[in-house]
Amino acid sequence: MNKLKKEDGFTLVEMLIVLMIISVLLLIIVPNMSKNTDVANGKGCEATVKLLQAQVHAFKLETGNLPLTLEALEAGNYVEKTTCPNGATVGYEPSTGKVTPSTQ
């Protein structure tokens, strides 16, 4: 009655195979995630420019004048911040009231 002893656990080969599968999946996923982040930052900046342009128009309707700077919109509580979500600045031409995205 000599019973074979069953051992619990994973072998080294099984562990290596699992690590290889995980590393291949990471090589596929990580570059796609960074690409999506760049697209999201661009869309966020476009949305900020549109919001600021609308607030410049609202400022002109209420005061009769264009703001001299975008910071005047912050001071007048029209917007909380005048930068893109990724930290890029936004251009503003006070003579025309045109808001433009930065060239980074």
C-alpha cells in the first residue's frame, strides 16, 4: 500500500508560460493606451477652446466689450481655468475675440 504523494503547486514551466502570456498581452495593450491618451488630450483641448469662445461671447453680451485677456473671464467667474486639461495654454486675440488652441 504504497500511495504516491500528490504535490500541490505550480511547476517552474507553468509559471514561465503564464509570465510569457502576461508580457505579450502587456506589449499589445500599453501602446494602445498611450495613443488613446493623446487623442483624449486633443479632444479635451478642443472642448476647452469652444467653451472659452462661448464665454468670450457671453462676456461681450453682458458688458458690451471683449475681455482684454482670458484671465478676465476667470476674474468674472465665467470659467474656472483657461488652460487645456493637459496643461497647454490657449491663445486669445483681444481685438477679434478669437480663441485658438496652442501649437504646443
